[in-house]
Amino acid sequence: MNAVNYPALLQTFETTAIAAGREILRIYIEGCDVSLKDDKSPVTAADRAAEAIILEALRQATPDIPIVAEEEISGGHVPGDLGDRFYLVDPLDGTREFVNRNGDFTVNIALIEDGAPVLGIVYAPVRGWLFTGGPNGAQEVTVDSTGSVTTRNSISCRTAPEEMIAVASRSHRTPETDEYLKGFAIADCVSVGSSIKFGLLARGEADIYPRLSRTMEWDTAAGDAVLRAAGGITLTLDGKPLTYGRRNQANDADFANPSFVARGRF
């Protein structure tokens, strides 16, 4: 693989995510219709508009890197050979949260190399939280209502205390998740939507996030990149790091994740 200027690319991620978030917020305020995709998941004009902004920016910055983007995949635009390096994009992670108007949705952009997430950004535009992760560590950035960065701080996972804080999906929490958490000393379990869960782990506010229901790679890659840069890890249930670029799976669709557990420092 050719060398990548990670700091410059991460800056592209940041600028692009903020621009996509600005468009999402415009539609969020004005309101829009909701339709259902073939898999019965919701999609809105905000998903499509944000993805168009992201795709244009990434293709201009790095035209040779393939992009796996949720809405393009849903529309039948599936890239061919991904090679050793590709992007995973979820322009609006947490569309249900967008529709329910609780603010727990994010813009997710990740770079994958050799199956691992090496660069990622998660931006929650309603909250003004932006998380970045890469070879130089993880940061939390505060973005104001105009899209301007106001603060930037390094973050890292904490070492898990005896009684841990868990995070779980707001819209997809299952009995299996609750049963799994019974194996740990859990002081509290916080329900929150989208990839914000990874951000809470990365900044040391939570310790463990089990996901035993279905997700897709674009749902998790950016948050996973932030988490790993902050000193955490996402593991499959057999204890191996979660990998990306899964295709031709016998029992599931391309780019579908297995069950996993994301965690801070244990």
C-alpha cells in the first residue's frame, strides 16, 4: 500500500463530517419524510444528502481508495475488489434516533487497512460532540452551532473499576445483552443511540458495550477506530479483534458484523 498522510486525511474527515452534520441539522429542523429500505430500516433525505457530501469529499481527496457507503450499498452500488485499504461510511448512524428526534445520531467515517480500523471520526451534530481516532491517539472536539471547533482535547479509555459502567443500544437492546452483562459487576447501564456509545468508552465515561444483535460494518468502524486509538478494543465473542471487509459470508450478508463486545482497558 502507498503511504497515507493520516493527519491530513483526518482533517478531511473532520471538515467533511461537520459539513454533512450541518446538512443533517438543516433537514432535522425542517423535517422530512421517512421511507423504508428493503431491510425495513428507515432512510431519510438527510441520510442521502449527508452521504453525497461525504462521497464527494473522499473521492476528491483520495480517488483511488474504494468506498463502502451505506446508502450506496442499499441502492445496489457495490464496489468491486476493495484491496487492502478502503473506507466505511455511515452518513447518519441512528436514523431511528433522527426520526424520534432525540439527538442520538452521528456521522461516521472510517479508513480500514488490512481489516483494521486505523482512522475514524464520529460526529454527533445535535450534541456538538466530535470524536477522532488515529495513529496519534484519540481526541474529543467540541463543535458549536455554526460548525466551528471551540475545544479540542486528548481522550483515553479508563482502566475498568470493580463496578463498571455499561452502555447499550437505545433502539436495539436485547435480553441477550442483559444476560451477558450479568457476568460482570455493573453499577449502571446507560442506553444511548448510534456510535456515541464508542465515544463514551473512549473518553472514559463507560467501560463495556456488548452488542449481540445485528450491526453492519459501517455502523461500527468509525467508533471502533476512535476506541482503539483511545486504548480500547472491540472483540468478537471468541476474543479476537473485530475485523472489517467481510464478504461472501455463509450465514449473513456482505459487511455484516458478528456479535461483539467493545471495551476500555480491562
